[in-house]
Amino acid sequence: MVSFNRRELALAALAAGCTGASGGDDDIIVHGGPIYTGVEGAPSAEAVRISGGRFVVVGALADARNGRRAREIDLGGAAAFPGFTDSHVHIAGVGMAAMVLDLVGVASIAELTQRLRDYAAAHPEGAIVGRGWIETHWPERRFPNRADIDAVVSNRPVFLQRIDGHAAVVNSAALALAAVDSNTSNPAGGSIERDPSGAATGILVDNAMSLVESQLPTPTPEMVRAAIAEGARLYASRGWTGIANMSTSLAEAQILADLAQRGELPLRADIYLTPQDSEAILQSGPYGDGLAHVRGVKLYMDGALGSRGAALLAPYSDAPTQGLLVARQARVQVATHAIGDRGNRLVLDAYRDTFADDPRALRAARWRIEHAQVIASDDIPRFASQGIIASMQPSHAISDLHFAPARLGPNRLAGAYAWRALLDSGAMLAAGSDAPVEKGDPLIEFYAASYRHDLTGFAGPDWRLDQAVSRVEALRLLTSGGAYAAFGESERGVIAPGMQADLSAFSVDLMNAEPGQIPGAQAVLAISAGRVTHQAG
């Protein structure tokens, strides 16, 4: 899960832009490298021909060339696959991530404060917003605090989000701006971390972040549009052809629809609204056409493991059962964030209870659990038996492997990031990235799912490498799995005649390359609904 604040969006607009996808009415022939179709019984092809936005020939190059004149794209040895779909992303956050203080990869509090010092010198006015720190490897072995930030910037607000978006460190000026002091109560669903004296440490968890965020400048609609357009452009350049955009405001959904109508959206977007903006879809049901569809609503059951906000079989509030009943009546797809084992159990229970009179209807509804990160062993079979889609992010496992064993203990690790166990139980899985929490790179997601080592090649002895999936299965999670999760399997997810022409090609053959070669490869071609939306060189 990720949230983004108003100041970040304002900064994103300074340099964000939108470039339309290229394309036209000409047929397209793709050849010159291995083409993996994702179709059982016909797993590869020499060439494909695209006409009218659909694959019309999948097979021999001579057959693809048999017809009217077509534009030919030679892969030059690159490998092509069905279009990759990120089944859990926050596209506005992707677009703005490069426009704020970048704290990804900082190796210590000392490095964090040095980056802050440099950024403050280059940006001498206004509040400072940053994102991307994670403390699990730091030599200080603690969270940063307001004293660390005050020592560098004390005369203006500083708001620095953890990489997972579930916690932030702020300075004293930011706490003063939000009128947070020792008498301020924790907001519902959030925590103001305090020292033994009761004073705020500067760490705000989950909903407590809004105390400061709400005081930062409000972005204009133009700023939001610029951030979304830039995020979509960047995603196409990485080889994605589709997204499931989570926690989308109604305004953002309209921007995506407008971009699609103008031909400026370079990928298809299945949209899941925030609870507060869900009234329209709960009254009308799903809607949209072309590349943008509002499918459902995104709910929350718990927080994140890294910031210790996940519900790990500890007391927690009940699921919004009444809201689920309304969603069922409106035929709205529900996607609920659940990280901890208790959070996942509560969602499974709530979904079951909502369809108690007709369990088969629950399977048809294709309700989702987003992340499904830590699951009690007894609950793993329930995904398949209830027909719940596990929407998971492989890169979380290789980001978390350095701290999750200590945080969870050996027993709970058996159900953590348990892709293999879920697949073996018969569950449907879809893979995504949760960007900008993670980079949002399809190659990293494929590598993580099939190899389960971090980007340096490390995996601890207790990291359940048996939960990795095969490369064929990893491909399905990122292609046909995403299509199924958005009711699109009859139209996309494989390369076959009559299917919508979504294709992703990369500089390495993902099915045969050494694992270490995969994360550093490049997207060379993306085609979404028959339009070339990215072509390297």
C-alpha cells in the first residue's frame, strides 16, 4: 500500500509531462526473436501479425507476411511475451517519485540526513517532502526521529515517508504545523510514536501521517493529471501494457478516462476507487470503456509489516461487512489490503459471510486480497475454496527477506509470501509491484517470483526458497493472472489470434537467462491494444 501527499503531487507537476503512444492504422508484424505466447500446447511462435488492435496471425513469419503491407518490427534477438500487467500500482505515485527528495537506498541515518542537507541547500524555500527510507539495514538499528531531522532542518516542515508509505518521520516544525504535542491523541488507524516522557518522536504511523499531510499544499487538478500522465509514460517505457490502479480517487479515475479518450494513455487501466469516493460505483456498478475501466473499490484491513502495522493475529477491528453487502449488490469487485495473518483471516471471513447464502457467487465476483503477505497455514486453502484472488507483489519478498524472519519468527514464515503453497492449493494469483513502494519494474517482479533472492543474489537459509515458482508460472502471474483478476481473460493475457494485441519484449530471454541477468535487462518494446507505446532505439 502507498499513499502520497499533496506536496509531493505539487512537486511532481514541475517536470511531469505526457507523451502519447505511437501507432496508426497500419498492420504490425513482430519477429526476430523468441515469442512466448502463454498458450498451452502452442507456447512459442516465430512471428505475430497485429491488425485492428488484435493478433490476427500467431505462427510462421511467412504466414504473418501474407497480406497487405505492414510495418515490421525486428526484435533483434529480444524475447517477446504477452503484455505484462502490474496488478497493484499507484500510478500517480510512480509519476511523482522522482520529483521529491529520493531516499531509496540510504544506508544509514547519517546518509539520510546528508541527503536532506544537500536537498535543503538546493531547495531553500518551502516544506521538504521525501520518500524511500527503510531502516532495516542501518547500523544505528533504529528509526530516524525528529531530533535527527531538526539537526539539519529546523526552520521549515520536513516530511519523509518510509518506502512502504505506512510511516513517516517529521521534524519539530512539521509537528508544530499540525499542532501535535504530548496531549494529541492517536487518530483512528494511526499512531504518534512517543518517547518515555510522552513527547512525539517524529515517527507517525499510518493515519497519523495525515495530521501533517493535511497541512501541506493542495495540488491542483493539473498537477494530479501531470503526475498520472508521467507515471503512465514511465510504466510503458518499462514494458508494462496494463495496470490495476489501487486507491484511486474519483478525480484520478476521471483523469485516466480522459487520457484514454484522447489517446494519451499508453496502457490499459483497471481502476479501484478509494472507499470515500466509492459512492458512484456502488450506485451504478462498474463502468468504463476503451483502456480505462472502473472495476471496484479498494479497502484496508491492516497496515504494513515493515512499519509494524500489520495485524498478526492480534486484536483488530471487524471488517466493513455492511459495505461489502452493498458492494455485492452493485456487482462491484472488492480488493482489500491485508498484510498480517489476522488481517487476511478477517478478510476471508468477511468475504465468506457476505456471500453466505450463495458461496458460488463469491467465486464469480472475483474479490481480491491485496498483498496476502502473511497467511496462517490453515487459511491458505481458503483462497481456492472461496475463489478469492491473491494479488501479491513478488518484490516485497526480496525487499523484506532481511527483516521479516526476525519480525515474524520461524513458524509464521511458512505462510509468508507463499506463492508456491497458494498455487498448489489451486488459488488464482495475480502479480504486481505496489510501486512506488517498489520500483515497478516487471523484470524485478519476474526475477523475484522465480528466484526469490534479493538483487545481490542473497537469500538467507530460512527464506523458504521452495516458495519460488517456475518461470512459466511467474509469466502467468504477470500476464494471464492479471487479466483474470480484472475479468479480462477472454480478451488478453496470452498471444493468440483474436486476442487484444498486448505484447512486452525484453532484451533477455526470461525463460532461459541466468537469474542474475534478468533485473538488469531492458524493455525493448511494448504494444498495448495494438499501439506501440514503447520502442527502444
